[in-house]
Amino acid sequence: MTDVSLHLSAGQRDALQLWLTGLHALDGASDHTVAAYGHDVGQFLGFLAGHLGGSAGVRQLADVTQSNMRAWMAWERTAGLGSRSLARKLSSIKSFARWLAEREGFDISAILASRAPRYSRKLPRPLSTEAARDVLGIVGLQTREDWTGLRDTAVLTLLYGCGLRVSEALGLTGRDAPLREALRIQGKGGKERLVPVLPVAQQAVSVYVQACPHPQTPDAPLFRGSRGGALNRRHIAKVMEQARMQLGLPATATPHALRHSFATHLLGAGGDLRAIQELLGHASLQSTQVYTAVDAGRLMEIYHASHPRAQG
């Protein structure tokens, strides 16, 4: 529970805590997600207490009108909250209100009918196929020791070749080596997925394991730092930054951009959107559909750069 709960009534605080516990235990939400939800809903309840006045019990949500919701949104916007963050907060509030209404038996139509301001969804910025290959080719040359260069190459190969998140790659253990034809990955919210592993990724990890001076044990991290501890994700960001500078790539060329590149290049090669959703571990197809916009945008760039009429 976050410190915003100190401003709530005992009933609200208990209800919020019970809901958050359920999110963590039943829905598998991460600690970070639970903390964010608690903060969002706690702030909203705190606003209602001041805006509506009177008793701030669990049934206060039943008194909320659309006018109250508009006042809350205006209050958040005045505080500098952007449209994307406001939409996220509203989603948290609706989820809590729906759970509480079902539990207590009251109507929350005004809350559920509220709509956050529209916002333009940020499109991922993938690397070109050539740039991705150049990155994988150069990272191994940036370190003083051969084995650390092989390690960095192996990690980035998993991001681009398998579409893993950085946390997922660094979460692998000695038990996962040697890599098989498929990896069972536990992603966000504890959701498991099966990810095919390309031979080039198997080879990159195998070469690194053979060169690594630290003994591989089943429960130890697969990717080790110089002193043998778990490799820090900040190191991977620094590796990518160095490669970006050497190759003259834009600031958007981050480790996560390699995962975006994996999805975009698969789609461009005719990959099925549903299959890509499964490979990425996205909970909804909506998250994956942004890559169709990226692919269409790339086609338009090629058109404007190549078509004689477009150039004229």
C-alpha cells in the first residue's frame, strides 16, 4: 500500500488493500503494477474525499457523477498529467470501482462511462535490418575481454533474434543452457510463452558459455557480470549506446528497439499478427497492432524516396 492510503478512511483503505492483494495473488500482477494501481486509485479516492466532502466510506463511489469525473480529470490535467497517463489512471480506477461495486452491490455507471482524452499512441522505432546486423557485429569488439564481448553479443542476439525483453534475457539461468529449439519464457504478469530459438542465437549463447570464466550452475544467472554476479540491465543499455554512437544510429536505437525490430521485420516478411503477439507475450492484440502502423509507415518512406512522381 502506498502512502496515499493514509488520507483514506479505514473502509476505503481496507477495500483497496484487499483489491491489490487479489491483483497480486490471483491475477499475477507484478509488484510494480500493484504499487502503480494503488497510487492511482488512492489519489482518486483522496480527490473525491475533498471534492464531495462528507463521509468517505467505500460506498462513496456510488455518489460519483460524470461531472465529478470531469472535475477529477481537470484537476489531474492542471497538475500536469498527460493524456496517456490519465488514460492509465482511469483504467486503474475503473478496474477497482468495478470490483468494489460487484462486492458491495451499487451502481458506478458514471465512472464506467467516463472517457479519457484521446492520445496519439507512440509508435515503436525499430532499426533497419542492416542496422540490427551491424549492432550485433560490433558489440563484441567493444570490450577488453573476449568473453564479455561474446556475452554482450549473445544477449543482444536474444533480443533481436527471439524478441525477448531485456529482463527476460537476463532472467535466464544456467538451467536454460545449452539453449534448445524453444525457450519457455515467463513474461509480464507471470504469463508464460514458448519462443522459438534461431540457430544463430543458440550458437551465440553456446560460444559465450564456453568462454565464460564463471562456472555455470542450474540456479545461477546465465549472463554474468565481470565479478560473477548477475549482469545488470544498465550495462546492456550502455553497450547499445556505445554501438549506436559508433554506427551513427539515432537515440531511439535502444536495447528495447531490438525487440521492436524483431516484430517489425517478422511482420514485413509476412508473419502472422496473432503469431507475433504470442511470440512477444502481449496480453492483447492491440499492443501488437502498432507494428502494422510501423510497417505501413516504412512502406510510405520507401515510396516517397523511390517513386519518380513522389520525387518530382
